[in-house]
Amino acid sequence: MLNGIPLYWFLLISAALFCIGLYGALARKNAIAILMGVELMLNAVNINLLAFWRYIAPNSAGGLAFAAFIFVIAAAEAAIGLALMISVYRNTQSVDPDKLDSLKL
Amino acid sequence: MTISQILFIVMSLVVLGGGVMVVTARNLFHAALFLILSFFGVVGLYLLLDAGFFAAAQFLVYIGAISILIIFAVMLTRGVQLAQPANSQWPAALVISVIVFVIMAIMLGPIAITIGQRQFGDVSWPNVTAGQPAPAVADDSLVRLGQSFVDFNQYGAAFLLTAVLILVAMVGAIWVARDRTLKDVMEERAELAAEEAQEAMLAGLVQQPLPLGEAQSAESPAVPAAHH
């Protein structure tokens, strides 16, 4: 399936996806959109892991195992993050992270 | 240009286009839909990488579960989704993201660049020779993955820990998102404050009139009473 695709194509695509997610996590004004940015970043990490597994060590289970762990972490993170956002919205009627500063002095 | 290359470019455009729309769409619901589109592109990239199991897992976990969770969260926080999409620091965020991408592209890209004494780019990865196809995947790679999860000399312990993580995340999500309004919180706080005031009053009553030696002996019966 990899006829003529060098490894760096995958690396550059996942770097670009990571930076798009980074911009989303830094610049969005809505906490749920920030979580979407984090999901994009986790996907970029997974593309990288599987690309390195495929090109460098296709006979070891290490790359696949780490990709599976990232899946688990992403699912847990999404569940906790969205539960937090729903709880915050219930209490403040807003999911703007700029307004969540009640811990500030 | 081979079919694989064309497929790769199409999938990459889907992934990156969807990603850009996720971070720029004004309507949060549209952003969630573009996120699903981007996940579909990632499924295609996994298939190109001969990782069929992970393509299926991506399909089930991300497209099936996480995007539904996100859409639920968007619907439950309605009324705020049409607000201004970017905060006031978005130019700085854009500059940082572009700088990070340029650095990563220089490090990982195919062009060798010499800065000072060091050479960046055109990394020679082990087992990768330019122009040569990648080695074939072993037929039993999934079997090995499963065995590595139950073998304590490989990833058995980590696998158990991820099970604990999932359990904690599940219980935590239920606890955090339970139906508990600000009014309940204020009532709880008022109750706590009343209890504390009562305790302080009791402690004051015990400690003030008695001399030091008697106060210490009198403290032990007073402590369990203060808890009620």
C-alpha cells in the first residue's frame, strides 16, 4: 500500500495536523472547541506512531501498543473534559475559558 | 504518480482541510462535523499504513464515540456556540503554531539544512532507505500485539494501568457531570459553614474556662461530640 510514499510525507502531514490542533487549543474562545483541538493533536501523534511502526519496526508490537494506549488516553480525556464542560456550563451558563477565573487572586 | 500517492494526497487534504475548518468555523456544530471529516481522513491514512485494526478502532472510538460525545456537549451548551470563534490572543497563537510547524518541518523534512555546525533535516532513520519500499508487515502482527498486552515482560502492566485509567475516568466523569446546581453547592457550603461555626463555638466553650491541664483531659470527650 505504500508504493512511492516516503516516511517524511506522513511526518509532515502529522506535524501540520498537530500545529492546526495547537492553534485551535490556543486560540478558540470555547472550551469544547479547545477539546476538539486537543483531539486533533492526539490524532497527529497517532499517525506519527503508526508511520514509524510501519516504516521502521513493522515486526514489533511496540508501535501498535503505544498507538492503542493513545486511543485509551484520548477516550478518557474526552469523557472527563466534556463532563467538566457540562458541569461548568450548568454552574456559570458559559463555557468561555476566559471567564473561568474564580481561582485567581 | 502511483495510486497510493494519489490516495495519500486526497486523504491528507481531507485531514488538513477538516482540521483547518475545525479551528476556524464560527458555528461550533459545524466544527464538530468537520472534526468527523478529519477523523475519516485519518482512517484512510491508517489504511495506507497497513494498520487495518487501528483504522477500525479509529472508526469506532473516534467517529462512533468521541464525536458523538462532542456533539452532545455542543448541544447541551447551546446558546454559546455562535459566539466569536477566536479569543484576543489568536494572532500570537497563529504565530506560535506556524513557528512550531516550521521547526518540525525543518527537522523532519527531506532537505538537509546546516545551521552552524549541525545538520537538520534529511534524517537517516534506521531500516529506511530512500526509494526502497518499506518492509512487509508480518501476518501475525495483531497476534503479537495481543500477546504483548498480556505478557508482563512487555506491556502487561501498562495494559492493566490503562484499564484502571478508564475506570477512574468513567467514575470521575459521572461524578463531575452529575446533576448538581449552584444552589445545591451554596446549600452544602452553608451547611458546612454552620457545622464549622458550631465546632468553633464548642471548642471555645471547652478551652476558655478551664486551665491548661484540665483542658487537655477534657478535650478527648469533646472531640467526638464536635463532629455531630
